[in-house]
Amino acid sequence: MVGYEPGQGSRAALGSLILAVNEDGELRYVGEVGSGLTDRTIRQLKAELDRNALAQAPVANPPPIKGAVRSEPALVVRVEFCAWT
């Protein structure tokens, strides 16, 4: 994880996680994920990502996400998906 996008409504604190993969020693933005997170997990992840916030995106190809909070890539997640889109 390299940050998060704030959400709206009941998920205002954290709408989606910003993800990256390591390719040849360089982080590359690959998308976002926001479903399947409990309220407790959202609070924990947001606190950790905020603690490790960065001024600059830690990826080679930062996405133009308005209001995104960029973070040191210290946490790793496993995401299940059907296809790259």
C-alpha cells in the first residue's frame, strides 16, 4: 500500500487503498481497492498510513487522485481480484 483516497459518507475516513507493485526494484501504481474492509480495519489502516504519510508519492507513476494521502510503503496486502482492469 502506498496511500489511500478519502471516501464519502459513512466511509469518509478512508474510501480506498492505493496499491503498487514492485517491478525491478521500482514501485509502480496498479490501482485501488476499497471493498471488503471492516470499520475496525479501516481505522487501523488509516492510523498506520497517516503515521507514515509522505509529501511525495513513493511510486514512479503516481495517479492523479484528488485528496490522496501518500504513505511510506511499509504495509503489504493480499488482494483477490478477477482481472486487471
